Amino acid sequence: MAGRPLIGVSTYLETARWGVWELEAALLPAGYPRLVRAAGGLAAMLPPDEPAHAAETVARLDGLVIAGGPDVDPSRYGAARDPRCGPEARARDTWELALIDAALASGTPLLGICRGMQLLNVALGGTLVQHIDDHIESVGVFGHHTVKPVPGSLYATLIPEETSVPTYHHQAVDHLGTALTPSAHATDGTIEAIELPTPNWVLGVQWHPEMGEDTRVMAGLIQATS
């Protein structure tokens, strides 16, 4: 591989304001490309596109990150909508599920962050708890809690000790998708990381490493591209 590996990070479309403009924009919190760069990669933003283009997109990448964001549409995992579930993001669900499928099919290293972990679980037939009470300390503010790795897991090879992580989520994995295994838990038992025990490098974390200083999870993705 010549130069830094190219890591695609999914983005979303929102109305944004800058200067004299108020227009639809492809957005990504700056922590994501900063984390990719700090771990030795080159970040590429992936705005929503037609699902048919997902395989072509992933084929040009060395690794893929599915970023955090809104709740997954419960219809994707056959559940009725809980009133506390957030607004639908159907176009983003469709595009990111297509990206996940393409990465799994091609063996492209894949990291899901928060929503990205939840969507990975749904992509493989799993379900979600639509609301938990204890993992958001204040609306719009990242909190911290401790996660404990599962010994022998891929995650534990990256971060073998208990750590305090930046977190902001009100949903969680319920039933695991096909072949997925838990690789970290919160102190209350909530699954905080999942992975596929296959030759492919596939990891999901419920927290937001882009909001902290620890680069080890992203560095694992970068290393897997070589």
C-alpha cells in the first residue's frame, strides 16, 4: 500500500448555515477525521448515495467507518416504534446498510461507532433495545462510563484493560446478529462492543472514540488494512 490507508467515514445530509448560506450539506463531526489522521489514516467523507453504488465505493477504500448518528428505524429489525425512539433517517439507514453489506462481502476492515455498531447488529439480523435510561448524563453533552473487555476478543487485543470512554446513546444491542459476539460490556451489563470472529476485521463500539484521546480502536482498523 502506497501512503496512508484511505478510510471512508459515512456522513449525513442536514440543513446547515455558514456565512450567508443556509443549504443542505454533507456533515461529519470533525472528531472523526481527526481520529483517523491521529491513527495514521487518510479520511474520506462518504455522503449518502444510491445503495447500488456501495460496492464500488467500498472497493476504493482500505477501511470503512460507519459513524454515529440518529436511531435506526425499528422497522429494519421488525419492531414497533417506541415513542422514545428518534426520528427516522431512512436514506441514511439504506446507504449505510449497503456499505456494511459491501464491506462484509469484500472483507474490507469495518468499524461501527455508536449508531454504526447498532446498524452492524441490525445488518446481521439482530435487534435493538429502543431506550435505556442510564447512558446519557445530559442532553447534548457527552458523558463517560467504564467498559470492560471480554478476554480473548479482538477488542481486548487492542485495549486489554477497563477504560473510561466518552459516551452518548439511549439505545443498545438486544439480540445479537448472526455470528456476532460481545467483546466489551458496561458495568450494568450493557453490550458496549461487538465483533465478528472471522478472518475479516469487523468491530463495533457503542461509545465515541472520536471524542477522546485514545486512538487504539482506530489504530486497530488502520493496522488491519495492511
